[in-house]
Amino acid sequence: NWDAVVGATGYKVYKDDGGGLKEIADTTKLVYIVTGLATNQTYKFSVAAYSTIGKNKNIGPRSTEKTATTSISAVSGVVASPLTTSSLKLTWTKIDNVTSYEVQMSEKSDGTGFSTYTTVKNSTTCTVTGLPNATYRYFRIRAIVSQGSNTYYGPWSAITVGFAGPKAPTNLKATAITKTSV
């Protein structure tokens, strides 16, 4: 948003995402919401007022650029699938522009007791091993972005329950023996 300019009939909004300056809006309002931006991306914005005389728009100078960085999304689509009686596999949906993901695990169902199990780079899967047979574990994951000496963390995902135990039987057959039994 910006302050009104006396005599202005409208405003042009500009964005620079590192690929050059582009006009993204022509509005008469003093606020413009930019949508469709990438997660954890830095953008520069500026605005120019204009006045309309006849069919001509006389555009004034652009404002000073302001920088804004979009936030990191929460990890979503987390699924825990048993692999063996002592291991399971976590998968989740990729978030663009993320450096890594932190995976935390807890034995408690009340949302407490989490500690970092591992940090995963360049992947949206994690194999959790060494679990006691037939146990439930609770997981949460967050995205991490490292830029130079700075590290930024996204919000935690919803808690996902994982079970390390026998897989479901396969090839089940049911055959009628009598009219009332199988």
C-alpha cells in the first residue's frame, strides 16, 4: 500500500524478481495484493502515480523500491508407511526454493516430546529405522531455507502418526463353505 498522490487518477505497480522490472498492475486503489508468488522468494516493488488527460496517461516517477520476501509454506501431504517391523518411510509434498527439511519424532501422542530425527536435503522422503517392533511414533516436518549465513524455518507440518510393524496381509481369499459361513 502507499499514500495518495494529489492529482493522481491511478497508479502503476511494478515488480522486479531479479529478471527485470515488470508492470504488474494498473489500479485506482491505494493497495494492491500480489498473488501467485513463489515461496521464500525476494521481490522488489515500486509504484508510479499517473494522471489521465484525455486518452493519455502522464506517468510520474516511480517510488523508491521496497523489498519483500514471501514466507515459507508449511510442509503438507505427509504420509508414514510401514516398511518392516522396525522401520517406516515418510514422504511429503515438495516445496519450491527450499534447502532442506527437518524431521522431528516423538513417542508421545499429546504433541510434546519432539526431537530432531534428521535433516533431509534434496529429497521429500525419509526412512526411519531402529524402531521397536509394533510401535507408534509421531512426526512433524518443517522446511528450511539457508541464504548465506541466515537460516529461515517454515512452520511445522500437521503431526502424522507412523506405525512400525507388520504390513497388512496380501492375497486374502474368502470362499463360501455353506450358505451362512465363509
